[in-house]
Amino acid sequence: MFRSPEVLLCNTLIEKGMKVSTAESCTGGMIAAKITAVPGASECFDCGVVTYSNEQKEKLLGVNHKTLEEYGAVSEQTALEMCKGSKNISGADIAISVTGIAGPGGGTPEKPVGTVWIGVCSNSVHKAIKFLFKGDRNAVRQQTAMIALEMARRAALGMDVDPRV
């Protein structure tokens, strides 16, 4: 039987007595929505924050203004700071962060549409991975959410969080 990434994540977290929090930009709360659609999500989900603007990334998650100026919102550094901020404000065992360019506009040669950084933070992991997703805006957002959920599950299992390995 097929089990969605959010069901697999929730089952793993509940089994391990862990909770997850989210800090989302380009997915606009999609990851939190997927997790909370799972029956029993209150046992595995702590909180979710959507910070679309740089100002709110700073204000709510503690992303450093200099990080945003120097590297931009769509960067490894910002994804890591978002993730750390989510973990700090929630007290969750694992935090997921996503920041990217879903399109159709906003891309540059250095950061084309589909560029996404996904971060995962736990007591033992503090990592952000860059992805380049293809498709329209919704496809980029859906792929981002699916990969982020899998990365969090891998962190809960103590595995390498990179789903490409």
C-alpha cells in the first residue's frame, strides 16, 4: 500500500516520540498543511511559520539582516537560519525550512526558477541542500514539500538527510 511522505514522516515521528516544526517561504504553508492532514498529527507536529517577506524572516525566525543582504533569501545560509529559528521558537526535535523561487517570474541566471534550498535541523543535523525543480509553480512547490518531508523523516531515522544518496 502506498503511503504518502507526510504519513511516513508522522508515523516515524510518533514511533520515536518526536515532533517537527516548519519554516516555509515558497511553499506558503503547504508542508504544514500536508502534515496536519494526517490523522494524529497533533502527536508529531508542533508549529509552522510562513515567512514570505525578508522582514518576517528576520522578525519571526531571527534570520540575520546581513545574511539576507549578502546571500539573498534563496540561499543555503538563509535556509539554515530559518531552520534554526523554527527549532528555537518551537522546541521541536526536528525543523524543516524551505526557501526558493517557485516562478513563473523571479528567476535569474544564478538562481533560475525552480531553485530551492531545503534545510533540516535537529540536535545532530544542521544541513541545507539545494535543488533545481522543473515544472510550473505548483509543481515546484509540490516537489519541494515532498522532498522536505522525506528529509525530515530521514533525520528522524538518523540517516543522511540527502534523499539523493
